[in-house]
Amino acid sequence: MSTSPTTTRSSRASLESYLSSGGDAFEWERVRADFYYVRIRVPSLYLGWLPVEIQIGERTLKIVAGFSVRPQTNEAEAYRYLLALNMKAPGFSFGIDAENRICLVGRIPLDDLDGPALDAAFGRIVEITESAVGSYLQLGFGQAPT
């Protein structure tokens, strides 16, 4: 089953409207018709922003937020910590991408895609990242967050 052109246009319009209305909270670009790169400003994080890739699929909008690189120490405990968080993060889960980066992944059904759904998803990404990054850095890199 493929997405109708109307659904794709509507999804693209909803996403672009939301991102454009975010002011300084986002920097974004449409890389392809169905793929976006977004930077969410998060002053509490070390870099001050969080990279996010968004893919409009056949039935869902897939959101992949970059969380961290692979742990350098205590690898099993760091991964165990993130797996345990998957049980507490409804709508999102930690995974590993093709480059071995740790990502936070979530999906929104295209039928439910609107400003409030996007706001909730981006809010969850920031909330989960802010609450998890300190412990992950301690476990996976032997350092306290800076």
C-alpha cells in the first residue's frame, strides 16, 4: 500500500508549518521530498542542539533523533540502561543506526499528524534525552555530564 499524493502533501505541509512556526527552536531543511533534517535547540545539552532526521513513509512519519555515539567504557551496562529506558519511554525507543550511533526513534501515524502530535513528539525527544544523557555519559564514558 502506498501513500496517496494528497496524504503526502498534507503530511509535508503539516510538518513544514509546524517547523516554520517554531521560531528559533528549530533549524531545518527538506533534503528530499520525503526526508527532512532538523536541529532542535536544547540549551541544556552539551552541543546546545539535538540532530533529528524525519522520514515521511507510507503510513507513518518516522523521527530519528541522534542521542550519542557508542559507549567507550562499560558498554554492557550503558546499553542495559538504555534498554531499560525503552520500557519507560512510550512512543519512542533507543536503537543503533548503521553507523553505530545511538538514536531515539519514534513514529506518528500520518492520519494523526498535526501540530499537537508533532509538539508532543518533539517534547518527548527533548525530555527523554535530557533525563537520560547524564547517566548514560557516566556509564558509557566514565564522566559526569558537563
